[in-house]
Amino acid sequence: TAIYADIEQKDEAINAFITLNKEQALAAAEQADQIGYGSDAPVLNGIPLAIKDNILTEGLRTTAASKMLENFVPTYDATVIAKLKAAGAIIIGKVNMDEFAMGGSNQTSYFGPVHNPWDLERVPGGSSGGSAAVVASQQVPGALGTDTGGSVRNPAAFNGLVGMKPTYGTVSRLGVISFGSSLDQVGPLTHTVADNALLLEVIAGHDEGDSTSLPTEQYDFSSKIGQDLKGMKIAFPKEYKVDSINTEIRQRMQEAADFFESQGATVEEVSLPHSVYGINVYYIIASSEASSNLQRYDGIRYGYRSEAAQTLEEVYVQSRSEGFGDEVKRRIILGTFSLSAGAFDLYFKKAAQVRTLIKQEFQAVFDQYDLIMGPTTTSTAFLIGGKETKDPVEMYTADLLTVNSNLTGLPAISIPAGLDQAGLPIGLQLMAKAQDEATLYQVAHAFE
Ligand code: GLN
């Protein structure tokens, strides 16, 4: 009850919650109280969490922040939700995001923008902007987001939080509304590294309901936390030191590199020449996969149906025209074009080829190094409705530093690296070999 009173007070200015789960949550809290907090209690017993609104929750509205799913109430829980509930967590409510997770600043939501708790005139990042804002404003201690091209790490960076995009296949996608199926992963947002590792341990693990899920049944992400960094080899690519990255962010990265060296790690400059094309590749592949995934919103099976439609064709066309926002339509058009017979070889196929080159390049660095470091974002949180948000292409370039982890499937974490002179948080991004989240958490913890 106290949490909901707090939310009522804080969230009016932030606009992070779309749907509250009061009744179910209070019942779950009572149950958690009965179990108590002894050593045999489930690991998250009684812990209140918020969930991005593209993750299905049984009996609780799930909108993907779209008019298309404004009244959609799922009949089952996503695997991650079932796992959280089994671990005793309490789902406080569903939080705002960019529509269908398409965006990097939480400004494409049907339910309006989310305001960054550090400065209400600024964006919280995206697309998991609500997930970050509720944690940063201390409404809940943790939240789940999804990351297709940076959507957990970018808002973590803009809100001074820890955000993890695990290795592709670590967390089940069953019951997660699909955007780019070869890129999507669920990840936690928290204040501390240890909390993050714990949450990820709970939601990770093989799921036969997701054919891309890795075979590992149970993960240990926490055991290296507290170990020192002696002998660790860290690569700092020169592509992550360029002028298009804000000077204060670059300074903070150099300080982080110096810190790692002071702890006994070595930091060396490497080059990832194809990494700069990641952004082009990502927007072709993500949009292509989205155009295919979003075909299911046809106004018939579920979702919004236009009142005005008379014929079958009109049901499709008008329901989609009225139900989707501009950014979602832009992606569907872009993706459909990239996959069309005349454009396929030039766009989708080329993008898939360059994706392979990028993977090989990262692989070559990881043959010699344990980690790659760099900034999470090129700037700190910008103004809602500001000039950089007017041009979609400029918005897309903001994902420059995060998309490669999705394209390669490799794990990446964003951790707080201090504030800039305006008092806004800066994020440090660390990337590791596949299934080496434990090292990410180890190094992240040493830095915090
Ligand atoms: N900002 C990126 C995009 O707009 C990433 C989104 C995401 O990771 N869901 O596609």
C-alpha cells in the first residue's frame, strides 16, 4: 500500500506507469509476508518490481505502449514473469516505453512521453524509459526492460543505473512481444550490480517454449563479484573515442580506463573498423524483422479494429493505419521495402553480410581480450521534443554504440560513470564474450 501511495505522488510528473497491478500485488504481498524472509524463503520474496509493457502478464493489460494493444489482456504470463513470481517477486505494474520498443527516448509511446527523474524536461532514454524512470525515482528497486538495439542500456545510462543486455538466448523470449527476433533480449535495470546479477539469475535459463533459448538450465552470474581485476585484458576501441561522442563522456571513459589499470588490468587500444556500420545494418535488420513480426496485428485476431472498416481490406488497412503510430509505420515501410524482391539483395542481404563481418571482428578482439569498454551513449539525456528528436535519422544514430552487442549476440552492461557538469548521468558500457556475464558483473562491481 505504501508503494502505491508513493507512486501516486511521484509518477504524476514522470508518467512511467501505464497500468497498476494493485489487487494482485497486495494479495501477493500478503502471501510473501506469510512466508517471511528467512533463509528458506524464495530469493525475491516480497520484492516489488515493475515490468516493461511489452512483456505479457496474465490478467494484466499489456499494451506495448500502442493504441493497437490498448485493451489487450494476455491469458498467460511470459516465462520471465512466471519465473519472477515463482521467486516471490511482486509485480507492481506495467511501465511505459516507446511504441513496440521502437525508439531511444520514450517519445513514441501512445501514452505520452516519460520524464527523466534527474531533470523532468529531459527524456529518460528508451525504449525501456519507464523501467529506468521508476527505478531512478525510487518507486521500485528494480525493473525489467527489453533490449533490441540498446533499449535497456541507453535508459540505464541516462538514469544513472545498471542495465544488462545478456547473451542472445540467455533469457526466454516466450511471451515477450516480438520486435527484432534475432536481436531481442529481456534485461534487468537496478541501482546496484549485485541486484542486477541476482535478477538476471532468476529470469535466465533454458525454455523449451523459445527455440532460440540456449541449453543452460541455470546460470551463476554473481560468483565473480568481489574478485580483483589483476591480469584482466580490456580493449578500448579507437572508434569509441571519436569526436561525435561528447567530450565529458570521453573524459569519463579515460578515467575509467585509468581506474581499471590501477586495479591491475591492462587497457589497450584496438580497432573495430566495421563497427561503425552497425547502425546501418541494425536499422535494416531490425525493421525487416519488425515488419514481419507486426503482420499479426491485422484487426482480426487481436488488437485494435477500426470502427469505420466495411470490407476485409479496410479492416486490415484502416485498423493498422489508425492503430500504429508514425515511428512504427516508418519501420514497417522500411522493413517491407528491404525485404521486397527488388531491394532484398541490396539491403537485407548486404546487411546480413556486414553483420557477419562485424561478428568476426568482435570475435577477433575477444580472442585476445576479456572485455571491450566504451561509452553507452554519445550524449547525456536530451530535452523532450528537442531538436535532436525531430529527425528520425539523427535519432537512429544515437544507437551507434549499443547496436553491435545485439547484432553479435554478445552480452553488454551499462553502469554509472558519474555525472557531467550539468549533473546528468553518464554510462560506461562493457561488453564480454558470449555467456561471460559473470565477468561483466565482476568488473562492473569493481567500478561501482
Ligand atoms: N533505439 C533503438 C531502436 O529504436 C533500439 C530499440 C530497442 O532496443 N528496443 O530501434
